[in-house]
Amino acid sequence: RENFIHLCNPHLEKMKEDILYHFALGTGTHDFPALFGDVKFVCVGGSPSRMKAFIAYIAEELGLGSPDRDYSNICAGTDRYAMYKVGPVLSVSHGMGIPSISIMLHELIKLLYHAKCSNITIIRIGTSGGIGLEPGSVVITRQSVDATFKPQLEQVVLGKTVIRSTNLDEELAKELMQCSKEIGQFNTVIGNTMCTLDFYEGQGRLDGAICLYDEEEKLQYLKKAYDSGVRNIEMESSVFAAMCNLSGVKAAVVCVTLLNRLEGDQISSSHDVLVEYQQRPQKLVGYFIKKCLGK
């Protein structure tokens, strides 16, 4: 059975051309079905360089490219986002925070729709701060929750607050967990992910330019988060989950933890250690894609 992208916007059908401004792509200038029609897996992450590294990694894993090949940026006409493709895999950067990933997702979902893609799986791979986990642990998100631990995204549309669900595909999370067990190289858990609006005060850090609470209050908050099921904190998962739900797309969030926030706020691991940590979500998702493709 083919599941196509569902667009929650009747106005698009009336447009002669759809310009995806932040991708420097458009239906009047590009043949979307020819360029992207075979895409089955989309991986998104904050950093352009990380998403380029991922496409090189997955290309080698799938036997579709060599490690020294230079992959061209499909969105080279803009400096907002980077996009790379090899075989059925699309790799796209989304920047930092809800506003940045939201803009990218609007245009990505339209791209997949115009390309007539079906049975798409979208996975966010990234980094996060862990709660009660050893650094380097990988968290597969069950639900994205807000800063009050509710599984929802509040968004103001036309001056009114709209609340959207932020649940993620349970079966996909279980499949990814099974893949991690088969790899057997790093600790992986399924847990809730708290999505915040900023990196410092919103995540209870003590090291920002502004901090009007003490360490005891911070630890009480983080322990309350842990007790509610939260295992990591980042800044994109809520709108990612909400938009994928509305578009009928199977989605997952897989993030590595760079530190245990119960033990500190600053990331102090060496560059080499952090690079290895950041490769763990790539390895897990790469293994999953290979397994799905029977490679």
C-alpha cells in the first residue's frame, strides 16, 4: 500500500508555481518527480557539514559511493539550508531551534508532495543534553514534550493558540531500538524528549548571560523532568513531530547525549570524543536504512 504525503493546505492547488524559497527550488524551474521521486528516507539534522558527512556515510554503506567523493549541495543557490541525495536517501540540514526547522519542514514536505513520493520515513538525527544518562547514550524519542512536560506544541496562528500532538511513531521507535541492540556498540534508550525554546534559561542552565534561579531550583526541575519520563533535551523535536503527524509521515527522533545535565551545564568532552558521539545516530539510522532495503 502506498502512503502519499498529505498536504493540509488547499490553497497550494490554486498556485501555478510553488517556489521553495529557502531551498532555491521551484516547481516551475525543477522537475521534482525526476529529482526526488525515488526518495524513501529523509534524514534531517542541524548542521550542514554533519548532513553532508551523513550522506557520504550512507552512500558507502549502501554501496552507492566512495568515501572521497564530493557530494554537491542541491540547495547551493541559498545559504539557509543544505541538501544532499544519494539513491533513495535525502539528507537535509535544518539549523537550530523550532523556527528554523519549521521553515525547512514546510518546504521539505511540499517538495516530497510535488515529487509524488510515497511511504516516506523522516528521521531527525542530532545532539542533545541527557538527563540521568551517561554521555554518548542515544535517545530514541517516544514523545516530544514541552517545558511543562506536556506532549504538545503550542503555536499562535492568526492570533489564536493552536495545540498540536507531538507523539512519534511507536513501531518505528521499536524498530530503531532493535537495530541498536543488533549493533551492540552504545547504550540506547526510548524516552521522552523535552523540546525547549532556547539553549540556556529554557533548559535550566546556570551558565548563560542571564540566570535568575539557583542550582537547587535547576536540579529540582531536571529531576522532575526525569521523573516524568524525559531523558534528553533539545530544541526541534516538537514541531518536527507535529508537522510530520499532520502530513501523515512516519517519523522518529534519534539524538545522542553530549553530557548528563544532572552533573553540569557545559560540554567539556574533547573534540574527538564529541565527533565519535555524533556519529552514533548516523550509525543507527544507517543500519536501519540498510536493513529496510535488505542490504
